[in-house]
Amino acid sequence: MEGNLSRQIKSICVFCGSNPGKNAKFVDAAHNLGRVLAKRKIHLVYRGGSLGLMRCMPTAAHVGGSQVLGIIPITLAEGNFVGKTVGEELRVPTMQEKMWKMINNSDAFIALPGGSGTSEKNFQITFWAQLNIHHKPIGLLNVDGLFNKLFSFLDQAWKQNFIPYSARQIFISTSTAEDDD
């Protein structure tokens, strides 16, 4: 989120865990990302709900003044599985519709630590970038090296000719969302 890139980006979709994780650094990073987005007046788009990192990150952004949009499938919202969405809530019929709405409402993507849902969304958005469905930056907030093995996997997949080098280079990675302003 540096320099000219941050001036062009008006909204960012963040994928993150519905659990806080064992390491307090994950929660701290989520809070900090929310604060940085608010300070830079960047709108937040996320999956909706208020569990784990999906509570602290959008709350920090919302309290800081960012517009927050939670896009959530109706079954999750009505089942009360994920808690109350922070900010505005847009209910959609399917998970696929959720992803399309996230793409259409975002200028970039960031993945924080999370589990299988976070990983699935991150790979889907990456694959869509490979297919030229979108041309938006994808960042990984590599808190405490959580994504290091993912990078090793991608390096190995490239070396074994399962993915092109351009696919390996799709991710932008940093360990913090520090605001250098």
C-alpha cells in the first residue's frame, strides 16, 4: 500500500480468519490493518460477520472512519453462524455471488492469516488474476511468517512447471501494514 498505488486504491477486500489464531500478533496485525485503511480513507470490503480477525479488523477500520461493507451469503447471515456484520451488510444468495460482489466492490485484495476459507478465497482470486478476469493487486500480510510455506509451495510448483513464473509473482507480500506517512 505504498506511494502512488495507495492513492489509486479506494477500496480493499480483506480475507481473514474467523478465528483469532493462537498468536496475539495476528490480532494486532488485523487491528493495525483496519487502522491503516481508515487513516488512508480506504473503504473495506470483507466477508461479513464478526468472529475472530473478522471482528477486530473491520471494527478498527469502522471506528477509524472507513466505510465498511460486509458481503455475506444469506445462509450464513440468517443462520447466525458468524455474528453481526460491522458496517453495511450486503446479503447475496450464493458464495459465488459473494466473490463477484467482492471483486466488483474492490480495487485490491489483502489476505491476513486464516484457515481454509481464507486460503480458498485467496487462491480463487489469484486464479482469476491468472485468467485475466481481474487485474487488481493481491497482497499477503505475512504475519509471523505464516505464509512462508505457501511461498515455498508456489516456488516448487513453478520449478516443476505446474504454474508459470507470472503466477508466482502475482502476490505482493509484507509482514506489516505499517503506515509510513
